[in-house]
Amino acid sequence: MAVFNPQQIKQLQEHAKLSRGHFSKAQLSDLRKQLDCNLESLLKALLPVAATFSQAPISHFNVGAVAYDKISGDAYLGANLEFSHQALSLVVHAEQSAINNAWLNGAKEISAMAITDAPCGYCRQFMNELSTAQALNIMLPSLNTQLSTLLPSAFGPQELDNSERLLASSEAQITSLSSEISESLKFHLQSAYAPYSKNISAVEICTVSSGRFYGRYAENAAYSPSLSPMQSALSQLALAGLTLEQAEVSRITLVQSEGFENQKAVAEAVLDSYGLDLQVEYITAKYV
């Protein structure tokens, strides 16, 4: 079994902080040469690196995941993120984190997920929203299987007559905004996935010295496993090796679709868990 030594894991962790958990095809090729292994073994070897980005103050159970994009040949780390003193349903699971990371970075076809532990039912349902759900390979430390095997007789987008899928949906066409926003936030807003509630929404977290972090709404046919924009962005912050306290936030902007708003309460609940005095600017958008 391919394994990185402690020094290599530390080096990979530092790289991951800078890239926010993104490993390019070329970097994966170099790592395969270092370990003299195949792609499957490499993705599993990266799991301990992914798990180091876990922030689990409630469970103290660190989970790592790696999503592989077949088209680009890139891999994306993910880790669980928990919020103290808030409903446990707000937790970001490692599988969600990795898929979100891939999605925000433009991945189109996640063909494999490596995970430190067997995915819970919540995560199986979240993965079922992917365009590749029926053929998605699940790679665990001691078992290789497919999502279709782990989630038989699944309920998904087809049951709600949704022809789109996560990572394979059309962009929303924004017609107007109640206030000006950055071009990057507008891009993420247009790329959000909300086929059921129609609340196209996204968030931008600006920091003093660590750059900007974005999150989009990733909705699910079963609703509960949906990932809010704020959870999405905070997961990216965690993959940069930061907590919200360390990030020195200067501004937060959340955009929602006029008449369909459902993200303010979630955003405030998540932010309240940090006990910081953070103000959020709420903007509405109209789209075609």
C-alpha cells in the first residue's frame, strides 16, 4: 500500500494550504512517481493529508476525502467542518467538502471519491446529485465499491423531474442586482445549483491578508444534504488551513434570488457559532 511519510505529509499539507486543497494532473503524476503507484493508491495515500484540514470541535472525529475529476485529471481534498453550539445538521461532511472544492474549481466529471471512512447515508444522498452518480467509484481504505451499490433504489433528481445535475447544470442569467457585486461573486452566483428552490445564491468572504473565499448553493433532491453558500465558503477557508477567527474578515456579501430567499438564517447560524462580530451584506438578484 502506498503511504507518504510524515515529512512528505507535512510538505503536501503546506502545498494544499496554498492551493486550497487542489492538486493538478501534473502534480499527481509527480506524486505517483515518488510512490511508484497507480492513481487509486495515490488518492488513498492523500487521505491523511486531507484529514489534517478537519475542524471537528464536536465529534473530534477527523474525516478526509479526495474527489477526482476524470476530465482534467485533477484531485481535490475535502475535510469535515463542524460548528460549535449549533445544530449538528449544519456540519459540512468531508465528501461534501471535496465535491464542493472540485465544483468551485471548475471540475466537470467526478469519477472517483476516496474517503477515510465509509460514507454515511447523508453523504451518499449528496453524492447522488452528481452527474456521475450511477458510475461513481467509492474508494475506502479496505474496500472499493460504487455509489450505486451503497445507495440502491435511490431517490434523486429524476424523481423530481430535474434534468440538470450538480457539476452539469446551466448558468443562471442575472438580469438585475439590488447592489453592485464583484465579477467573481457574480460568476459564482450564476454557477450556483438550486433547481428545486430556485434560490440561486452565493457568498463572498473578503479577508485582510488571505484573499477572498467564495461559496455557492448546492441543492439536493432530498433537501437536507444541501450545502449552503456560507458552509461552502467556510469549507474553502478551512482547506486553506484557516479558521474564521484567523482570517481577519473585512467584508461578507451574500446574494440570493429575489422572492426565493432561504439562506439568511443558515448563514447567521453558522457565523454565530464563532462568536465574532461579523456583519453580512444581503443582496438580492433577479435572473432569467
